[in-house]
Amino acid sequence: MAEMAGRLSERVRFEGRDEVRGTAGETGGSWRTRFECWARVEPVSRFEALTPRADTRQTARRWRILMRDGVRPTLEMRIRWKGALLLPTAIEPDPRLPGWILLWAEDWAD
């Protein structure tokens, strides 16, 4: 895999939510780091329109993240990268590169 040398130049952190149930049955919790890894992060498209809200259209950037296999990200996690929060939308083994994972994400919107 010499062709990948130097391409995994971004440090990304995957966070998972620790669910806590309160006395009244409500759920809450906090996010904590599950793992960090080196990855290649690149935009998929500049902007993609999402569902309209009232009179405006909300937009979100989409990202493609390539990382080595061995880590186990899930769709319930969130990603911190360069101060941004990303929401995973799909995870798959890279069909072109055995031993690699492709993760698709978009900007986190609360």
C-alpha cells in the first residue's frame, strides 16, 4: 500500500454517547472519545440541499473519509475533525482497497 503513504494526514476522533436514564425515565448523557485514527478527509460535493425548513433551505457539506480497517465506527457516533462535528451517514469496506474503510458523513446540525 505504498500508494497510500502520506495520504492519511488528518487526525479524526470518533465519539460515542454514554446514555444515562434519569429518575423520571428521561434519557441524557455525554459524549466521550471512543477512538482516534489517521484518515484522509475530502469533500464529496460543495453543498447539497436538504429538507426545507419554513422559507429557507438548509444545506450541509458531505465528506468522504478513508481510514484503515481495524477500527469499528458506527452510525451512532459523531466525528470531530479540525474543530468541526460530522455525522456519519454510511460506512462500508472500500471495494477498491481491501483492508480500508470508506465512511460518508455530513456536517452535524443540532
